[in-house]
Amino acid sequence: MSPGPLRQGEPVLLIDRKRRRYMIVLRPGATSDLRGGKVAHDALLGLDEGGAVVSTRGESFLVIRPTFGEFVLEMPRGAQVIYPKDLGAILMEADVFPGSRVLEAGTGSGALTMALLRAAGPTGRVISYELREEFARIAEQNIRRFLGATDALVLRRADIYAGALPEDRPVDRLILDVPEPWRVVGHAAAALVPGGIFLFYVPTVPQVTQAVEALRTSGAFAMIETIEVLVRPWNIDGLSVRPAHRMVAHTGFLTTARRVQRQAASGGVPQDEGSTEAVKPEDEGEAPDEVSGFGEGEPAG
Ligand SMILES: C[S@@+](CC[C@H](N)C(=O)[O-])C[C@H]1O[C@@H](n2cnc3c(N)ncnc32)[C@H](O)[C@@H]1O
């Protein structure tokens, strides 16, 4: 989102009296059909946002630039996007910081990729793997439309189940929205810096269970935590002050884990007497015997 008058190529939200939203991309000479009337884009170009435009049918629309969250919900989709409530939580849970090196899969429609790019900033690097060409194309278009061109982004047609490519390692954060995150645990241990954060987002309980079990048996991760984010909107209208009748009840579970040395993953007790060796990146795929996780459950005492 950029300040100043509305410009060519920008996405703009037109909102009617009933708060229905219509997103258009401004093109000189173009018109959009809205609820049986037409709005000429030339009437919007050069305007400040926050004003109104009237369609040829006499209907008035508020004209405003979409926030990132609004853009994500309205933008073209290939794959299902991660909702704004979860995008915000992912940035915090994975602690994506300015300048961070982030590996993501799959790109899907690009919603999470954009959130990561905004958090990592121009000095960061977001590498995103996607299997399907048609999804990658939609994502690329969405990202360019909302953020413009950026050197911080690398989009690859690659399979994360085969691991991070050597040129993409090491990374500070590895973030997944793919169906089988347990297949990436060994690769994540190899790709992440010590203390790095692995996060995966999945919609069902069996997926969480299988992936958490893989994290535990890897011996390379600790502080394994799973959350879900529930956001309940409220209706504030005169005496009608109450929760809204509808909410997005379920989207997905978000699990994080820290890349640690083997000794720490097993609760601070060396696995072999006297050995305090770290699990090295080249130990990828190794599955030590010990399975306990440090930092899980209730604090003692
Ligand atoms: C739910 S979508 C991701 C949506 C994305 N997070 C967003 O917010 O727009 C899952 C994507 O992962 C891709 N995918 C599935 N398995 C993959 C793999 N092994 N490597 C890379 N991408 C994969 C799918 O093609 C799909 O586009």
C-alpha cells in the first residue's frame, strides 16, 4: 500500500452501503460492472482514497485501498490462502524478523509469502517452493500487484519433500503450508541455523500428531508448541452489543519448534555419557532413540 492519490495498476476496494466489498485494479480507460451499474476507472485515478464514487446506476461506493488482510481475502486464488488471523500469528510464532532468511513451502496463492516478505523486509530473503506451475503464476501476480517487484523474493518450482537446495541453506526460519510436514523434519534440521524456528500449518489433528511425533523422534528440535487462533468478531450497534452470529470457526493448527542440539532436545541430559555433540546439518534424516522434548508441558514447581 502506498500513500498519495490512486494510481494505475493499484488494487482498490469499492464498498457499498451493506459493506460488500469489490476489489478492482485501476486501469486507464477501463470500467468495472458493479451491481448493475458501471464505474469508470478514470473517475478514480488521481483521487485520494476515502472518498466516494457513484456508479451509472446511482449507487455510491466508498473508495479505499485494501489493507494487506483485505487484499488477501479478495485476491485471485489458486490454492486456499492462509487467513489474516493466522498470518499474523505465524509472523509472531515464527518470530520473522527484519533481515531474516526464510524458506517457505508451498507458495500457493502467495498470501503467506507476502506476509513473510513484509516482515523480513528489503534486507531479508524469502525463498518459496511450489510444485504447481499454475499456482506459482497466480502467486507471482498477486505478490507483484500488492508489493511491487522485490529483490528479497526467490520463487522456485521445487519439492520441499526433497529438502532445501544447497544454495538455499542455511535459513533462520522454515515455514510450511503443505499436507505432509513430517516429511520435511529431517530436511528442516539440516537447513536451519542453531536456534532456528520450524513452523508448520495444517488443518487436521492427524496431521499435527504425525508431524509432532516426527519432530520428537528427530532429536533435533525442542520447545514444540501447537496453537490455534480463534477470532470472534463483535456486533456493536445501539443496545445490540454481542458477539457476531458468525465466525470463521476453524482454519488450521500452527506448530512451532526450535532447532537445538541433541543434548538440549532430550531435556539437557547427554544421550551418550560425556557426549555433548550437536546434531550437525549433515546428520539430516538421522533418527536418534531419545524422544523426549524440552520445554513441553507445564513448568515444574
Ligand atoms: C494450501 S496451499 C498454500 C497456500 C499459501 N500458504 C497461501 O497462503 O497462499 C498448499 C500449496 O503447497 C503446494 N505443495 C504441496 N506439496 C508441496 C511440496 N512437496 N513442495 C512444494 N509445494 C507443495 C501445493 O501445490 C499448494 O499450492
